Amino acid sequence: MLKVKFAVQSRFLLVPYISRNCRWDSCKPLPFFINPFFTESQNRAYTSTPQPNNSANILLVDYLTNSIKLPNTEAVAISKRFPRVSSVEKPEAVVSFFKSLGFSDAQIQLSVKRQPGILFADIEKTIKPKVAFYQELGLCGPHLGTMVSKNPFLLASSLSKTIKPGIEVIKEVLESEKSNNDNNNNFKALMFRILSRYAFVIGKDSVLRSNIAYLRRCGVVGSQLITMLKCEPRLLSIPEEELRNLVSRATEVGFLMGSRMLVYGILALYGNTPETIDRKSKLLRSFGFSQDESNEMFVKSPPMFKTSEAKLRRGIEFFLQTVMLDKSVLVGTPSLLDFSLEKRMIPRYKILEMMKSRGLLEKKPSFVTVAFLTDKKFVEKYILRFGNDDAKELQLAYENHLLQES
């Protein structure tokens, strides 16, 4: 009798729930409906990753706006991801821990904006082990705060499966550079740079190993690999097929396997499509350079790959038509095209012309030599060497030219 009574009561209690959440089927036994009822109850009680909700969590909004100083709209958006949070005890503990490490308010705010879940992470199990690992690498205080605020997933990723394996690959590349204190400092600086700007490469240790092995077979070793890590660590995390394609394109232009310039060719080609390079080659040919001369210029000065077509055109016109350099000079010294016309070339050219018109130069110097002087050396050699009146006038004219061109 009691069993029948319980079944009847249960059925009447469950009908409203079932009508909302299940399709009723009288042929199915009651346990079919009871199971999901209790499963959902358990999920509500024990789920560690609350699901999004359309309603803002007022408690969390207040904490995010008042304590972390997030804008209200961002605080509301974040709070909707944690609708069942009923206490800010854990977020307060996490923020307090970050402050004890030297994180600034701005760094904490940025970390929370980028990885809100970090507020609910277990300090002892999740955060402290990773912090200790980064501190062992020499990343402490403000550096640690900067790194985490730019890539807070570094505290959310698996230490054993993701972070340590990736960093171990980088440490192996830098091993030969860690023989003295200076190189240890370089190691810390490089690790900080990578983890701050390109931390996503850390999670691709198998790809890193494969690409590094391939580059070594191409002759990119030692300091050249370190150059790639410094300039563009993302290159080491791309699919090997893409890396092989970059190397192939570099050799087609004229970079040699095993040469020290190959790494610079790969770096310069990265981000430039073959169509872009072809347009720049056509631009050079429109000024009378042959394809071989164009390739030679690229190999001697890889940054030309990154120079915009507009800047490249202005530079060639300036050197060939204004300075009247022979085309062969640019083929031999293409790095002239890397310099800023406005901040370096045009002001210096105008000062030399001014000095020539006043008879201050016994012999007109090679403009190529003048172009490569540091600003300090140029002022000392071609302005301050004259008497007070001439020096003052030249200095003023030089400063005016710099201002006008910039």
C-alpha cells in the first residue's frame, strides 16, 4: 500500500517537471522520468562550471565593479557566466594572492577581463604551482604580473602537460647561451618576451620540436634559432608544411641553405604572400632593375620584403632621381632603402646641398657614407665642425628640415 501511495505521490510531483522537460510517454516506466530529475538536481548542486544565464549575478557584478573596477557592462557580461556564485570569498582570496605577488590593480583587472574563471581557481592546487614554476625561471614581481595579465591562460593551462613541455623545448634551444650570468639574463628576457606576447606557442611542444629539427637540417642553428625565437617565435609553431614552403620560397629568391642569411629571409617572407613579393619585384623592374638584381637586393637586405610598396617607390625615386645615385649602388647597398626618408635621408641631403652652395665643403662626400652615419656622428662631422655662426645656422636648418619632413 505504501509503495502504491509513494508512486502516486511521486507521479503527481513529477508531472509539472516532466511536462516542462520531457516528452510524456505512458508506456515508459516511472524511473525513466525520475532519473533525469535527480540527475539535473545533482548537476545544479555539484557542477563546477556553471552554464551561462541571461540574468546578471548582482553579487558578482558589485564585486567586479567596486573591487576590481571593471566597467558595469563588462562586469554584467562576466557575471552571467557564473549565475550560481553565491559568495565572493574565493575571488577575494585570489585577488589578495595576486597583490601579494606584486600585481598592480591594472594587471589584475586585465587578467580578470581576459580569463574571468581565474577568480574561482584553486590557489593551492592550480595557481601556486604555476607561479612557483615561473619564479624559478626568473619571472617575478612586475614581470610576472605583466606576463599573466597579457596571457592569463598561463595560470589556467596544465603545468605538466602544456606549460613545462613547451618551455623545455625553448630551454633546450637556449642551453648553449646560458653559460654565464649575462646569458642567463638574456634567457629570462627572452622567456618573458615569449610568454608575454606569444604564449600560445608553449602548448605546441611537439610542433616546436619538429620545426626546430627541420630548421637545423636547413642549417638554421645556434644563434640563428635564437634570432627566430626573439623575432618571431610564432614561426616555430606553424605546421611544418607551411615552414617548408617558406624555406622553399626563400631559396627561390636566392637565399642559400646553410647560410646565415637564410633565417632573415624566412623571417622577412613570413606574412608576405608570393603575390606581394612579386609586386615588389615588378616595382623594382619598372625602375630598370633586372630580376636577378631584384633578387640580389632582397638577399642582401631581407627587410625590403617588409617595406611597403609606397615607401619602396619613394626611396628608389629619391636615390635615383634626386641624389642621382647609379642603379648599381642600390644593387650593392639595398639597405639604403630601409632608412626613413623623412627622418634621415632628406634632411641630411638638404644640409649637404646647403653646405655645397656656401662653399663649406672642399669635396662633396659620398652620400652613401653620410647615410650610414649615426645622427650624432653626422652632426659632429658636418655641422659642429664649422665656426660658431655657420654651425648655429646649419644646426637650425637641420632641425627645421627634420621638423618639416616629419
